[in-house]
Amino acid sequence: MKRFRRCSVRRFILSLLVVCVVIPIFVLSQHIINLTSEGSRSNIEDLSAIKYRKDFLNLRSTDQGDDTDVNEPPSLVYKDEKVSDGSLDKEVKNEERRYGGGIVTLSEKNGTKYESEENRQQSETKNSLSASEGKKVPEGDVHQQNRELRPPLGRAVDQKVKEIKDQVIRAKAYLNFAPPNSNSHLVKELKMRIKELEHVASDTTRDSNLSKRALQRSSLMEVTLSKAHRVYPDCNAMVKKLRAMTYNAEELVLARKKETTFLVQLVGRTTPKGLHCLSMRLTAEYFALEPENRKIPSQKDLHDADSYHFAVFSDNVLACSVVVQSTIATAREPERIIFHIVTDSLNFPAISMWFLLYPPGKATIDIQSIDKFKWLSNNIDITKQKEDSPDTRYTSALNHLRFYLPDMFPKLDKIVLLDHDVIVQRDLTELWNIEMMGKTNGAVETCQVDDPSYRSMDMFINFSDPLVASKFDVDACTWAFGMNIFDLQEWRRRKLTRDYEDYLLLGKQRPLWKAGSLPLGWITFYNNTVRLDRKWHVLGLGYQSGVKQPDIDQAAVIHYDGIMKPWLDVGLEKYKHYWRRQINYSLPFLQQCNIQQ
């Protein structure tokens, strides 16, 4: 009886174990299997929906990720290259083998797996190097051999950064293959990978700056791209899509470059608000004076042969003051300097009032309006008709006034012409001691190829014209305007002003040169220019940021030639301090017009 009871108890306990443990385990496992199969089936359905819905696969030539239609470039621009059908499949297999033969899911965001993978690759590298040498390689030797295996200097460095950018472009191309408003698993994954890569590597340009996180994201992106390729393996469609994206990007860059160039040119032709205010205030002060007080007192004869004569043609009040101030401050004998400033009738009152308020010390100032030279009217009209450029720097009469120096100053033998965008750093009176060797113009040459201010004749002159090709040498050395010494006696003897007018009329009939006075100066003074030492004149501070500092320090004149003048906001900041130290910003008129450093 007792034995029967024991057996009954044992059977009861075993049945409880079966009910409480075995059956729940069995039910739970079946439930997990069902969930897994359903998830896989839904994932496959999502992928197949992308693959087989051909009616939605519109290959639009869009911007990267944009939906705006653009035309595909002509087929002549690009060459179709055969792409191996199995190349990407191999990459997929390699990626699957790297990650243990499985597909990386979206939830795998920890770095332990990738750290172990990186350590494994390093150990494989060491082992392969050891096997190639047939002996164990020390740690230092491994690094040495790795350095030897680096690509040569001719190959592109920072390859990983370029690969990441290519991955983003490929991912955006695959997104355009998906149906509109698609919400499949692959589309979500591509969007997430793009966002991750752009976040971790958007501002990186060098491989050395890439973080470990960026490399991990790049590996995940490669796996996602492999998935997308298996869903849509049409290489020709991908080639066409990338071709259209490249063409559209190039067109966009070209348009932005043209827009930037136009805006910079426009800024260079405008007058800053502060300078306009200064000119208006000075003009008002000038006409408030009595007529007898408007004339600048002259300290000596304006045509004195023993004086050093400088000429400046300008419509900029502040620029004129800087040229005069810097020239006089560096002169050994400022009392022998006479400045001849010629401007237009609009700015004549303002410039006159400035030098009435702030006279240039011991030097003499002669300010004249272009309207005073009545005989120039016909010639200036011809110049304006010829120079049809919208840039007022070329159409302005002041730009071509330099070719009439002997007629404007008939009693002078020599004169130095300074542009209003220069600063004088050394005494210029030594220029009168230079031997002109029977020539008219003394200037610094600009024909050295390695020089930032390099210019060649064919850059501004049309040598396809038979007349130009027969009279001038395309390889002749060029020179610069901005700081020139002219022998006016030799100029009159050779009648170079008449030659200038003949060339000007000839250029009106057919295109012989670009707008401006520089090409006209080259042909007018052709074989009639003395080369000055380069220390006299350094150019490029208005367009070239690569001017060497020693050249600036030892130059007698530094020239802000180009669009980026020092009084404009677009001026190069690294060179503006040379200009600013010539101006006293505490003057009342400058403060009233908010002209500051």
C-alpha cells in the first residue's frame, strides 16, 4: 500500500514538471520560430516590392537626392564602360564573410564587434608579413613595412574620405530607384546610413581626421549598398543615374562660379557708403566757402624744373590722400615735391576741400578738373565709344588721361605717374636719376612666369589679327602701369600720343585688344620701355593673396591692382593694414561718415 502511494506521488510530481516547464518551453520556441519566419517574409516582401514594381522606377536626372528633373548629358561627353556583373556580388560575399556570414541589422550599434574585427585584421597583417619573410617580424618592422606599402606620391591620398563621399552618392542614387513615398525597410536603412555618414564625416577632408565611428559607419553603409545592389542589380541604370547627377553638379558649380565672379566685379565697381558720404560732406563744405578761399595756396612754381613732379588721376578722395601722404612721408626732400592731381568735375570740390583742410606739409598740391583741358573733349568721346565695357574703370576718361601727359604738362621734362591704389614705402625721388637710354617709359616688367603678377601679350591683345601679328611679338615682355616714370621730351619727339590715337581708332573698327588702358600702353610704348628693378614696384595685393612678404617689405611701391581694393569690403584682409596705417581715422569727417578701421 505504501509503495503504491509513493508511485502516485512521483507520477504527480512528474506531471507537474511537464505542465510547468516542458510545455511552456515548447510553446515559446514555436512562437519565436513563427515570429522569425513572419519577419523574414515581410522583409522579403518589402524588397520584392522594390524589385518588381517596374512602373515606379523612373530614372530621373535629379540633383543628389532632389526630385527636380534635369536633362541627361549628351552621350558624347561620357564613355560607357563595361561593368562586371559579378563585381558587386563578390563585394557582398566579402562583406558577409567579414561579418560572420550574416547581414548586419539596424540594432547593431555597439563597437565591440568592430574593435575585435580591427584587431583581427591587424593580426592577419602581421602574420602575412611574417610569412612572406619566412620569420617572425617584430612590431617595429611591421610598421616600417606598412610605410613601404603606402601608395606613391603621385597617387591620391585621403582615399577613405573619397570613398565615404562616393558611398553617400551611391546611396542617394539607389534612393531614386525606389517607388515614390516608399517606406520599405531598405529605403529607411539607406536614409539612415546617409544621415549617419554625413553627420560623422561631413567636415572631414583628411583620412587622419576620420574618427573610429566614421569608419564603422562606412562599413555599415557598404553592407547596405550591397543589399541595394542585390535588389536592383542593373548596372546600366546606375551608370546613367550617376552620369546625370555628375552633369547636374558640374552645371551647378559652373553657374555658382559665374555668379560669384559677377558679384565680385559688381562690388569692385561700386562706391562704399562711407566714401560717398565723405565726398558729399566735403563738397558741401567747399561750396560754403567764399570763392576767394577755395583755391589751394601754391608754395612754388607748378612748372619748376628742379622739382619732383608726380601725377595722380583719381575720383577717390581717400585714395588720393593716401598716395600723397605716403609719398611725402617717405621723401627726403618733401619741399621739392609737386603733386598734380586731376579729377572729374563731380569730385573736384571734395578733393580740393580735403587738401584745404589737411594740407600736405611742405609739398605743393595742384588740383585740376578734366574739364579744364578743353582740347581733350573729342578724344575722350572717342575713348568712351571704343570702350563699350560695363566696367566704369575702363570707360572713365581718367583711365586714358595718362596718354596725354606731354600735352597736359607742356613745360615738364619728366614726371612719375602713380595710380590711386598704391602706397609708397620708400623715397621715389631716386627715379629721376635713372638713365632712360633714349626711351620714354620706365616700368617694372611682368613677364616672369613664376611671378604672381605674370602677364603675356596675348592675354589682352588679339594676335589672330594680321596687323597685330605683323607689328608686335607675342613673346615680347610686358610691364605694369601704376608706378611709371616718363621722359616727356622723348615722348613728344616720338609723337607717341598720335600713335595711341591711331591704335584707338583702329581698335574701334575691329577687336584688337581687351578693354582698358594696359594693352594700349603695351602697343603704344612697344620697344620703348626701360626695365626697372622689381624692388620699385610690387603688384598683386588686390587680387593675389600669395605675394611674398619679403617682396612687400622691400618694395618702394605696393600696388592694390585688381578688384579687391583696400577701401572695399572685398579687399584682402591680410594686406589692408598697409592702407589703414596711412589714414587718421580720428578726423571728424571720417567719424561722421562712419569710416573705421
